[in-house]
Amino acid sequence: MFALIESSVIQSHPLRLSLSEIEYLEQEKLIVIDLRLFLMDVNEALVFDPESRELRFCEPDEAPNAEQLLMSYINDFFFLEVNGERVPLKIKKKRLKGNGIDTALGIVFEHHHDSPLNTLKIKNAVFTDLFFDQSNIVYVHINNDSTSLMLDKKTPSHTLIF
């Protein structure tokens, strides 16, 4: 029993962290969201096994329901509201980067937004339901101004006013 517990502890990555970058490209009237999550955490959240290969994100034989499961989870724990209206998230592309326990799943969303940004509410509570020490770093780039935020279980959202 001890060896099994020790083995699973060794296999978990040490950081409880996600990273997202949100950029508003004014000339293109485009909001680009790049969300990066540890693949082990994604698997833990979706299939309750951090080492699962069941969903096979970004592989030629990706599970047919993988993207649907991912979006169901993300929509519960991550969103943007622009000027009080929730931005619909649709995956533009996905990618894997890194190796082993450090593999990250990158997800890019794009949304066309014609009117000026007055407010931007960001909620990033991914994995706070699973890990008490989860932190979610958010970088926001709008009109040559950058802001960084640290969101967590106690502070899952923040609103920027322009």
C-alpha cells in the first residue's frame, strides 16, 4: 500500500498553476484567449485519472467526446464578460507542449468584438474544485497596456474597467 501511495506522489507535477493570456486586437476587432493547463490536471478533472490516455488530446485518434468534455468543464470554471455580456468560447486550436508530467494543453479561443471595451470580467477558477492551492495567472493585453492577475479559490474573478 505504501509503495502505491509513494508512486502516485512522485508522478504528480509540483505546480498547481494555469496560465491564460487575453489580448484584444483593436484593429482586427478580435479577442484572443490562450489558456494553458497541465494535461495531468485536465485528465484529473475530466476522467478522474491524471495519468489517463483515454482522451488523447491533439492526437490523431483523439476521443470523439474529448473536446465536448473539455468545453463543458471550461465553461463551468472559465469565462470572459465584455461590457457585461459573456463571450462564447469556441476552440480555434489546441496544442500539446512539454514532456511527461510537465505536458501542457494549450487552447486558443477567438471572438470578434466590434464595440469598444468598457469592462472586462475574467473568471478563471479552473482546477480550484480539485486543488486547494491552485493558482491561475492571467495576463491581459489591451491597447498596449498589460495587466497581470492571480486568481484562485478565494478570488476566482476580477473586473477591469477601461
